[in-house]
Amino acid sequence: MLDTSVRLLRLLSLLQVRREWSGADLAARLDVTTRTVRNDVERLRLLGYEVRSRTGTAGGYRLAAGSELPPLLLDDDEAVAVAVGLQAAAAGSVTGIEETSVRALAKLERSLPSRLRHRVDALRRATVSAAAGGPTVDAEVLTAVSTAISRRERVRFDYVGRDGLATLRDVEPHRLVYTGRRWYLLAWDTAREDWRTFRADRMSPRTPGGPRFTPREPPEPDVAQHVVRGVGSTAWRHRPRIRFLAPATEIAARVTPTAGILTGSDDGTCVLETGSDSLIDVAGFLATIDTPFEVLDPPELRDLLRRLADLYSAGAREPAGGAGTP
């Protein structure tokens, strides 16, 4: 029979990987009697784990959320995944979570066996972050909004617009969307009776919140795409639309999700709606994709590409007097 402490860890591990176990199944897995299982469950409860039980033929044991966070048991892959996630959070876009993530990561790495520390360190050394530096958001703002979304409660908050003026908004929150640069809230604005997108870093929630509401159908099924398209229409000076003479799956493999909205067509082409403050940057971006394309909008981009084509064509000519002539 296993030592009691070892058996408790085995029991806890089993309870964490399946929603519910019968006493007989746990006893068989641990090679003990059902009475021993009952005693071990009581020991786990004394340690702070909320283990619920039901009697009868349909009864069993289930690990539930308690009032405090007890120690967790993670397998190798789970531990590495948590460590990597904490590293990303330490350099993330949520205000105040960086220090907390560093503390949690330090605790986790101290408990990792050598073989797992090597995996985490190797991944850290081999990875370079290309995340854009956007404004940070207070973690309490995200918590308040996400709680209201879960409870279907309206949110009141002070909002600073692009003009710097603050207004009081009352909304029915639908979803938080993270674009890789900024956090946005898609919500139904009760005063304007329409869907609106708000930057979370400009929000200051008020308490108490509003009453409960019945969720509405979003403006389109793909909420993230709706937010990216809406934000892009106001965030950039230029909004090019490019038709690539290739399937959307092929182009999607060459651009990042934040490059814009990619829509495929039945004829084997696709259209990319992107944005930039500089058309010359768009021209350079198109060159990196290295696929035939057509500029649908704006006309100024077509004019620029013609000038660049003439410039590059001239530069590709053989120098006067032959190659290598000083």
C-alpha cells in the first residue's frame, strides 16, 4: 500500500482530472478500500480542498471550488504551459499584473524539477516577442467588465474619448476583445441605442453597476472581426482594400491576424482590408507577401505603385557602360 502522503497526492491528482469519481473507482485506482478513500477525502478537506460527495448508486466524489486556493497538481506539460503564460503576462498589457506574474512565476520555477526548468529556460532563450506596445489596462477594469458580462449586468463608466472629453456611459457589455495591442469592449450603448466599441484603457467603471439585462444578438457572429474592422476604420489614415489572386488560406499563412480582415471568394481570390498611416508602408507590406494582387482602394495607392514601378524598373536596367563600370 502507498504511503499516506503519497496516496493523498495521487487521490488529489485523480480528482483534478475528472469531474466526478465513484468511491469504488478511486479505491481501485489507489489499491485501497472505499473506507480508506473516505478517510483520505476527509484529510483533503482538512487541508482546504472542497471535496463534495453524494451517496447512493449515483453517488461519488467531486472536487469543487473552495473559499481559498489550495496547492495545485500539474503534470509536466501543464507546468510548462503555466510558466510560459506567466512569462507572457509579466510583459503584457494589463496594468499591475506584471509584478504579480513575476512573483507567481518565481514560485513555480522554484518548485519545477530540473528537467522542466530546462524546457522553460530553452523556450525563453529561443523566443523573441514581437508584440506591439499598446496602452496598459488596469486589471480591476477587466475584472469588473468581465464579471458584468458573466452576470449579464449593465456597466456604468466614465469614458475619455479621442477628443479628451469624459462622458458617462451606461452599456450592456457583450464581449472583451484583445487585438494584440489594445483591449476593447463591445457593448450595446443604452443612450445611443446602438452597438459601440470602447477602449478599455479609457474606461473607469463606477459602482454599483446597473440592472440585469437580456443579451442581444451581436452585430455579426464574429465579434473579434467586427471590433477589428470598426477600430481600423477610425484608427488609420488610410484603409486599403487589396484583392490577392490566391486563396484566403494561402494569404492567411503569410500575414498576421492583426494585419486586417481577410475575406475569401469562391473564385479562388481573397480581399484584405488593412490600415496604415503611410501608403509607402503598405507598398512595402505588399512586396513581402510576394503574390499577384489588385488594389481596390484607395486610388492613391495605385498611383504610388505606378511611381514605384517606374523607379524600380529604372533601377533594374543595366548600368551604362556595362556592369562594374566605375
